[in-house]
Amino acid sequence: MHPSTPTITAQPSRPPPPPSPDKPPQTFLDLITSVLSLLLVSSLTVRSFIGRWQVIRTKLTSLQSSLSLLSDSPHWSQNPLLHTLLPSLLSTLQRLQSLSHQCTLSSFPGGKLLFQSDLDIASSSLSNHLHDLDLLLKSGVLHQSNAIVLSHPGPSSDKEELAFFVRDLFTRLQIGGVEFKKKALDSLIQILNDDEKSASLVAEEGSVGCLISLLDSHNERSIQEQAVLAVSILASGSDEARKTVFEEGGLGPLLRILDTGSMLLKEKAAIAIEVITAEPENGWAISAYGGVSLLIEACRSGSEATQTYAVGAIRNVAVVEDIKMALAEEGAVPVLVHLLVSGASAAQEKAAHCMAILASSGEYFRMLIIQEKGLQRLMDVIQSMPSSDTIEHVMRAISSLSVSDSTARILSSSTLFITRLSEFTKEGSLILQQISVSLLASLSISDGNKRAISGCVASLVKLMEVPKPAGIQEAATAALVSLLTVRSNRKELVRDEKSVMKLVQMLDPKRELVSKRFPVMVVVAVLTGGSGECRKRLLDAGAYQHLQRLEEMEVAGAKKAVQRLAGNKLKNIFSRTWRE
């Protein structure tokens, strides 16, 4: 009997070692093509995990098509991204070849579970390579000579050259390693800074979602910093770019950076957040991401720059009804009051604007502001002479707070405040003038303070002729009538020839710029007290004839004004007759 022949177990062939990475790309492509051909055949003969191999075979077929398109591209071998992509792809295919051999023999030394895991990992790697190849092919960069890749387009570059440059940058961001990403981000930031029109093109041609993914903390810090800066500049560049950043989910990662990032990252993130929330339709998302408390904390403890942008974002979302209550509950009001007096000038303006929005939103918010000594802080800001824009917001807030009787009493008794109202009426912007005259008309000002601000009488007469904004003529008239309850102010008005002429011209029925009841109200107020000097000045200026016509037109108050002027006119006639 012959001795038994020993059984020989076939061992899976080991894949040959990969060529050196510095070999030409063509060498790798040839090897990949060879291994791929073998895999397509061996994937049909496997006896285990057949379902998984059917999926892998579909991917291998797609890879075959992609490689064909790659080799047809005229400048594919010059693209530096392939210097890392092709060796990695070859390694994955060689691993799959080894695994297919094991499945053909149904040999799993480490067990089926471990083998299944290895097979899934290799399949996933193949999917990633297919994705990267697809990106390269779709970008069109393989059809361009590498000589212009990453060369910054000059001022004379056309839109197509710029678009190609952008596509190349985003291809490198998605496929390349750390150094590729850094260089691509540098170039992206440069082009966004150099050309203000480039933001829309980047939003259109680039994969903004890929850029936003680089904001995650698991990325290298230098890449994350560059990505935050790029997103910030991009979002600020155009409405289209801002919309794209928001729609690609940029707000959530930016808020996370505002919460946990470095000081520099927080500042850049705050810039982008303020820009994104400037679009009213985006404001609701702050609450959805839990961003209200993060913005308040950034205002409380952030750097000066972070505070300025964060309070700007709060101002943007304060108009959203649901967020207003969250701002109150999370303690935004004391933070805003603090920034109003201690923040940078830009932060002061935005804090004042936000307080004006909240103060106009109902009694609850007005009570919170007053409880936090907000009224006194607002009055202090007026005396410190900040920018005109800040004063306008402060005055809006004060005007809203003044609906409270207790607040109105405080304002009415402050000579400094009343004096500032007079100054704003004379020298402020049109909006500031309107707010100021409205307050002068509504507050109960003492006679002493009315005499102290007699210098604004002429300005009030001028404002009676201003058609816009709506309501300013009526407010100026009411404020003037209030000041004219003091005799010295009535004399102040009639001694100003220009003011008298303006008033009489406003009485002329032919002039339709001003409602006639307004100048009539002022004439009646001027004639209160029976001053002969006031009557004489108005008569000499020609007021009587206009008032007679207005009486015939049944304008309110015209009859009373005519009677007062006529009585004086008859007295003058009798006086002249007696002397004669």
C-alpha cells in the first residue's frame, strides 16, 4: 500500500508589492488595469458572500468606465492629485484580489465575521476612490494642462477661466491631502478677497458643502481656521453666496465654533453668523440650532470683535417673534444694556438697535429694560455723543419706553434730556428730528424747560413744511403749539421774520404742501394771551387774508384766528381815526 499522499491546501496568493510612489502615473494605471481585469473574472467564481461580490462587481465595472475616461483625458497624467489617488486605488484592488481568492476557496482563517468586516472595508474604500475619480472627471481639470492648475487667474481672466480655477480648488479640497487642502484654501481666500464678484461664482461652481464640512473640529486646526475664514468671506460676498452657505447647513457648524472654538475662530464664525442671519428667513434657524444662548454668551464673554458681530446677529433675529421671548428668558437684556455703555462703538450701535426692537415689542420687554436700568443707560448714551446712527436707535428705544407714565415723568423732568431733544430738532437727521419732535409734543414739559429750548422754535416751523416721513408735520405742529404756551416763546417766533413768513405762506390756500389746520393751530397759539405785537406781526405779513379764505373753506380753528386778528384790526382803525 502506497503511503498516503499529503493534502496540499492552496494558499491565497500574496499581492505583489506596490511600485514606488514616485513612479509615473502611467505605471500605476497599467497595473490597476491589469488587476481590475483579473478581479472582474474572479468576482464571478466566488463561492462565499456572493451578494456582496455582486455589489463589488458593479463598482468594478464603474471603475473600468472611469479609468477609460481618465486615459482619454489629454492631461490626466499631469494632475498631482493622481499621484496619491492611483497608488491608493491599486492597493485597494490588490486587497480585493486577495479577498476574492479566499472566497473562491471558502478559506477564512480568522473566521467569517472578521473576513466580512475586511471585505466591507475594502468595498467602502473602492467606493471612495470611485467618488474621487468621478469628481476629477466631472470637474474638467484633467482636460487642462497642469501648467495653469492653481495659478491664480489674473485681472484679464474671463469667467470660464475663473470657473475652471474654482472647480480645481474644490476638487483638491475633496480629494487632496492636508497640503493640497491648505494650498486650495489659501487660493480660495485670495480670490474671494481680490474679486468682490467672485463669491457668486464660487457659490455656483464650487462644492460649498465640502467647504462647510471642513469646519468640523476633527479637521486639522490650520485647515479649520482657513475654512472658517473662507466661509465668512464667502457668506459676506453676495446674497447668492449667503443663501448657499445657509442651505448647505453652514449655520450649525458656525454656532458650534462660536461655542467651543479658539478666539480667532469665534471671531470669524461670528462674522458669518451675523451675515447669514441678516436674511430674515434664516433667523428662525438660530433657535433651531440652540444658538440664542450661544450668541448671548459670546456677547458676554467674547473678544471685542466677537461681541460686535454676535450682538449684530442678535439684532438680526430679534425681529423673529419666537426668538424675542427666548432672548428675554436667556438673559439678553442685561447683556445688551452692558454693551450699550461698555462695548465698542459698533457694538453700542447694534445693542441700541436691538433694544429699540425689543422696547417696541410690548410692555413685558419695556419692563425688563427698565428693571435693568436701561432707561438711564440710554439717556447717558445720548449725552456721550456717539454716532448719529446709534443716537437714532437710542431715541427709538426711549420713545417706545416713554409710553409708560413713570418713564414719561422721568423724561419730562430731565432738563438735560429736554435740551438734547431741542438740539436734535435743530441739527439731527430727519429721522432723529421726527423722534425728537414727537417726544417734545407728547411729554409734559415745564414752562422753565420750554423757555430753555426756545431756540428750536424756528426749526419746528421749518419741519412743518417737511412732507416726509409721514407724521412729522403733525408732530412738529403739536410740539410748537406746546412751546407756545409760554409767552416768551410766542414773542421769539414773531420776531423771527423768516419763521413768520413761512407760517403765513403755509396759510395760503394755493399752497397744498401742508394741511391748513396745522398753521392755523400755530396762529391760534401765537395769538393766545392777546399780545398786540404778535397780532401786528401776523397782520403785517398778510395772514389775515389767508385766514379769511380758510374760514370760508371751514378749516378748523380758522374762524377763531380771524376773530382775534380782526378784533385787533378794528381797534387799530379806531385808533387811527381818533388821532386824525
